[in-house]
Amino acid sequence: ETGVTQSPTHLIKTRGQQVTLRCSSQSGHNTVSWYQQALGQGPQFIFQYYREEENGRGNFPPRFSGLQFPNYSSELNVNALELDDSALYLCASSYLAGPSTDTQYFGPGTRLTVL
Amino acid sequence: AQTVTQSQPEMSVQEAETVTLSCTYDTSESNYYLFWYKQPPSRQMILVIRQEAYKQQNATENRFSVNFQKAAKSFSLKISDSQLGDTAMYFCAFMKLNNDMRFGAGTRLTVKP
């Protein structure tokens, strides 16, 4: 198992609500990436945080936002939930140093259901 | 934009046999990383193997090896001596330096006893 943890495991929300998902990075890692995995599909990149700053973003609207804290834990916030936001949300931590990058290690995911 | 294609939605193999999963990708970058991840029903995405594009030698991890053909933009995974625990979704992924990772749609592998 990796040292990446996520909470909660499952979550049910209704359309229009807001949700916060949490991730704790593996020790020694300074970068966290978030992915959305719809049922039967591969993960889609949402964004990446490096040293508390957004370091890249995929094709997701601004209602998807994030935070990275000094201890490298992270949050994914989604506002105005839509039915299509129902998915498995994965976070992955890695160590970024200059021009090179390291392997991303994934947490177990949070299953979000929007009704 | 980088795209990753896995053309085999499902595959099956008998226990102890060898199976190869295919992956192709499209990029204009010269330096990048390629990965195979395994996702069992428990959902945890587990790294299987990693390949740096600048390395000509194919990566190997125990029973898992890759055939990396940079010019053809092909990155296949070979699993030798398949075990029941290898049953999972397998995702091929491409990553530029300091950038996001792009995944294929996955191949569902079933190992039969």
C-alpha cells in the first residue's frame, strides 16, 4: 500500500451542493494531483499542486478548486454539484524536484454520488 | 495534446500463461514517462512499471516487462506466469516532465484458474 490516504471513502450529495474531499500525501512528497474517474473510464486530470500553488490544470471548470497545506495535505472542493460529477476522485502524491519528476502514488479514492 | 489508446477493452489468460496488453500514445515531446498502473476491485491504483523515454532498455519488474518502441509510440505490457491476483483493470499512462498524467481507457484482465 502507498502512504496516501483519502477521506471520506464514500459520499452522497444532492445537485447544487458543495463538497470537500481530503487527501494526505505520502511522507516526503511535495506535490499532489487530483483525478476524476468516471465509471468504466480512465482517470482524468483535474489539477496539480506544488508547494501550495496550482501547478497545472486539466479541462475542468472553475467550480473545481483545490488547496494544498504546508504539511502537503490537500483538499478538492467542488461547488454547485452536477449529476455528472458522480465519480471516483483520486489523489496522487509525488516528489517534484526541478526539471524531473517522480512517480505518482495514488490513494484509495473517494466515491462521490450526486443525486 | 497527448492521447493514450488501449485497444483491448477486455482480455483473459489462463493461470501461469503469458499475456500482453497493448498501448499506443501520441505526443510531440521527446522526453516523457510512461507507466502501467493496475486497479483491482479495491479501487487502489497501484504502480506496476515505469519507463523513461530517454532509456532504450525496456523496464522489467519481476514478472512484468514492457516493450517500448519510441518511434512507433508503442508501450506494451507483458505479464509472465499470470496469477489470479493479477486480475484487475490495467491502465497505460503518459506523463510529460512536471505535468499531468494522461490515462488510457483501460484493459480489463481476467486470469482464469
